[in-house]
Amino acid sequence: MSSPLADKIRPKKIEDVVGQRHLLEKNKPLRKIIESGTIPNMIFFGPSGTGKTTVARIIAERTNKSLHKLNGTSATTDDIRNIIAEINTFSGCDGILLYLDEIQYLNKKQQQSLLEYIENGSITLIASTTENPYFAVFNALISRSTLFEFKPVTSDDVAVAVERAYKKIEEEKGFKITVEDGVIEHISFTCGGDVRKAMNTTELSVLAGQADGNGITVLLDDVRQLSQRSNMNYDRDGSQHYDILSAFQKSIRGSDENAALHYLARALHADDLISVCRRLLVIASEDIGLAYPSAITIVKSCVDSALQLGMPEARIPLAQAVILLCTSPKSNSAIEAIDAAMSDVQNGNYGEIPAHLKDGHYGGANSIGHAIGYKYPHIYKNHYVKQQYLPDAIKDKVYYTFGPNKQEQAALAYRNKIISE
């Protein structure tokens, strides 16, 4: 069976790896570790197709250790036991290097089984994962490893790999490949920083090319059909999903409607309508809040419209909601207030409810002192009367602070007025 193109052109030297310059250029941390010859336990994390497996293989081939490769999607507990059994044997006398791809698929017990041997140096671990390791990898393994983040490869760097791929296919097939202007740029741009996806598109583009007596011509229109949708990295349950939603909310909080619309577009491009709607409803209260109390009502209407319309029309009311929130005054006084109150409750900092506030709608309530002395505010001027509402233990506690915006300052002025009259 023929190997995929991505495997055929996989670099054999660090110098040939595209992207990851922050790790692999001269004098960068990972490059220096590789050149030192002393390999620590390492975990590579980042999106698919960014070179994690390639770099791990290059490092593994440079050592004198007994090399074992496992993939977390298929590795069993017996596979791990067999590797451990090689410790202190002739084949493992120089130590064992275990390259473990997709480590996030190993369960906690399987990951723990390696700890003792990683601790004493019998096994050196190089692991890779597409997930955030702090979510997917056992903490004890993280504490014994050095983490390196692999980032999406830039389109300029992907273009180098695409050109290399076309040359490799030419050598293999023995015919000339003519590439129409714009093809390499289009493949490089639409792969979403994933070199493996770019290689797949490159290989398909040759199969779909126009054959003639001079070889194969790869047409831009054909390539556009093969990559109609940008291969943006987005894992619905992983860190990229949360990173986009985090950037989305922070952009709205920072009143940057252009950035917020960009992240909205990325989420909608990945068909993640529900997450966007939920996040907008939260933002309306968390970040705009009492500075513009009507915002949540408007956002709720926009969200309801989006859910009823579905894509692509849903993008319009959602964009309206985003722009409204970005351009609205901001206040986090509501979340600050409830979080302070929740903290007191969770830490046991509360006391007995004052007797005059307790329920008095039953026979015998007054005989045990409940509801006696309660003052009904509506019969007083401005519907206000001063009385104690918090328990004695925290009677002077202040959770809510009026924000400096126009709306909350007006509320503060009203409060001061009714108290003073």
C-alpha cells in the first residue's frame, strides 16, 4: 500500500522542518536541547499537522537508546508492559526512548504506569498531543516533562512544503507537473496552518490535474474545488474551541468590534452556533451589565432570531448583537457582586437570618419570634425604610459597588436621595 505524501516527504533533519521557528531556529530552546544530545522528557502540544511527530522522530533517531513508538489511539496496557519489561535487558541497557503520539488517549492508569520509570530515567518520554496538556495529560507526567507548544504553520512556510511536495511527486511519477499561478498560494492559505492537510490537497490536485502529452497541469479552479472551505483549526471539545471563545469575549469586553467580528466568523465557520449564542448571553450580563441593562434583552432577541434562522442568515443578528455589545458602556459590577457573595457563602461566612425577615405566614410564627418588627417599605416615603437585612455576623458587608458609568451613577444618586429624605 502506498504511503501518504505527507509521510514520503517528512523531513529527516531539523533544518528541513517548516515552521516552528520559535523552537527550532539556531539558539532557540528546543534546537539547543536537540543539539546537546541530552534528551529530557518532553511533551509537544499544538494543532495537527504542525510538525510534532516529525520533530519527535528526528530526535528519537539521534539517540542511542532503544526506540519504541506507540500511538495513544491504539496502544494497550500490554504494549506499555512490554516496553517496561525491556528495562535492564541487553537491548535496553542504554535506556529506552518512548515516543508516544496522541498521549491524551491513554487513560490515567496507563499514564501513571510510566511514572516510576520516567522518574528514575529508565524511560525517556517524548509525547505529543493536539490537546492542551494541562487538560489531557496526568499532572504528575507534566511535572516531570518540559512542554513545547507547536503553533500553526504560516502560509509562507507551508508554501515551501507544497513546492517540495510537487517536486517529490514529479520524481516518483516520472512526469512533469505544471502548476498554474496561484495554486501554491491557495493551498498554503486554506490549509489553516496544517502542513499535513496541505500535503493531502497537493496530492489530490495532481490526481485531478489535466493530463496531456507534456505531463499534468494543476489548475487553480480545480484546487479551489478541492479546498472549498478553509481548514481552520477548531476542535469542538478542545483548547482551540475555548481559545476562540475566550478571544471573542475579551474582544467584546475590550470594545473592539472588528476583532470580535473576526472571532465570531471563525466560530460560525466551524458551525459552532450554540457556543456563540451562549457566550453572547453571558457577556451581556458579565461585561455590559448594569451600564446598559437593556443589552441583555436585545441580545436575547438576536440570539433567538439566530437560532430560528439557522446559518447562513444567523450571522446577521449575531453580528448585530456583537457590535451592540462592543459599542456599549461596560460594567462588571454584577459579576463582582455575586462572586463576592458566593465566596462568603462557600467559605461559611454567614449567620442566622434576622428574625424579622423570617417567614411569618403560618400559625405560631409570632410565638417563636419570626417576622416580628418587619417594616413594609411600600408604606413609607419613597417606598424605603432603613432596617437590617443581612445576618448580624455580616451586617455591614458590601458586595455591590456602583460602577462609574452613567446608568449606575444615576441609580446611586437615587439611592442617596431616598436615604437622605
